Amino acid sequence: MVSGKIKIDVKENGNNLIVQAEMPGVGKDDIEVSVDHNVLTISAEVSQYDADEENDRVVHSERYYGAVQRSISLPAEVSID
């Protein structure tokens, strides 16, 4: 499950930037990555529901449901490759 904020680490290795994002509970196929000049955007749709039975009524939940997105400016213009 993902909280409202995606945690990101950006490392530089020669001419490459390596981005690691922490998004527990989100499948790889559910993550979208885009680059526009020097702005990197990572987004995902989180939809989990764990009711045990059809008639269960959630009284309290601390899980996050919905869309999450994080954009950061990179130190230079980059290619998605």
C-alpha cells in the first residue's frame, strides 16, 4: 500500500541518472513514468479493498486508495532511455 507520497532517491553514475522509487503494494505494470525536458514524473493508481464479506462495512481505515504522483526536477535535460 502506498501512502500519499512516493519516496524517491536519485543517483548519478557517470552520464546516467538512476532513480529509485518506493511504492510498496503497487505492481510494476501499474506504474507510469514520464520525462518532459528535466522533469521526471512517476504516477500510479492504487486500488485495494480487503473487505472480508460483501456486507462488511469499513468503520476505520488507514489505507490509501486513489492516484499518487510525484514530479521532481532533474539536474539536466534527460532522455527517458
